[in-house]
Amino acid sequence: MIEMQDTGFGYQGGAPLLSGMTLSLQPGSFHFLTGPSGAGKTTFMRLCYADLLPTEGQMSALGKDMRGLSRDGIAALRRKVGVVHQDPQFLDHLPVAENVALPMTISGEPVNMAAMRDLLGWVGLAQQARAMPASLSGGERQRVALARAVILSPDLVLADEPTGNLDWDMSMRLMQLLIELNKSGKTVLVATHDLNLIRATKAQVAARVLRIANGGLHLAGADL
């Protein structure tokens, strides 16, 4: 799924932000990525969906060498990776259903409205299909973002601090959806600094915890 061997990233002319990362993220696995603010969690996530490309070592995603990807290859990879950001952005002039359908619209695929209704029902927002994004609460926005991220049935789901702006109950509601995705066979990687959230989730699903510190990637202790 994701393979790294001494992988690193740095901007041209600067010292590497991340280096020496070695990882095998297997299909169907659940991983957390933690570390202090500014450690490089978002940079790591961006590498995983080719928003950034490694500047050191080897990295492959879904069997493709990341450093050798063409523009079409990057587009094909991103179709298989769903991404949820801490502060998801929507087209405010479009209702929820059309925002969720954007990945299909952009890729030229016909929108299956029955599947759309099922997806919005799964995230508990069937009644908000025609609502405008500005009317949504923080928890609703994150669930809409998750629906949009999985509309193309990706193999890998990345969530970058998805609960950072949510209260505990809403955080766990979102995590339940991610657990369901994992149990259906999706690979899930969640970046978070919330150790309580990690512990609560690990009680329900086998999850490995990775930690970024001092520019490197490490396996966190089992006491988390």
C-alpha cells in the first residue's frame, strides 16, 4: 500500500524536514500518526497522496514509484486515496450533495444519486443533502468531508487532524465511521495529537501508532 525506504523530504536549498523514514503500511491496516505540532505530520500525509514528492530515498504507493509518477500517474493515484483535512473546504454556492459528488464530477463519472443518498445516510446527513455548507456545524462539515473523500471508493483513506476542532462525542462519532471503513477493507491513516482518542480507538480496532519526532518516523510504544 505505502512503502518507504530511507525516504525524506526537504525544500530545495534547505535541510530535510523528514529523513530516513522506513515504513510498510499494509492493505487493510489502521495507523495513527502522532507527534508534536510542527513535527511534519501534514508533510508526511501530503507525501502519501503525491501532493509532495520525496526528495530522498524510495517511496511507492499502491505499487507505483512516487518519484517516477507522471502527471497522469499522480491523478490516477489520487483517485485511489481519499483525504480528510482538519479544516475541509467546500464550494459554498453548491449544496452538500453536489460538494460530495465533486470528485465524480471532476473525473467525468456519472453521479449515482441512489449511491449518494446511501453515502449521506451512512454519515448521518441524509436530511442535509440540499443544505448549504455555511449552515453546517463543525462535526457535520467533517462528516461531509469524509463522504466526499470516499465517494470514489478509495483504497486508502487519510485523515489529517480530522477531530482537531470537534468535541469528544463528535470526535468518537467520526472515528466510528473510520473504523467501519477499515473493517470493510480500507487502509486508514489518521494524524492526531490526541492520545485519548488513540487509546479509545485502539480498544475497538487493531491499530499501529507511528510517531514523528526530530525529523524521523518511529513506532510508538505499546502503552499508548
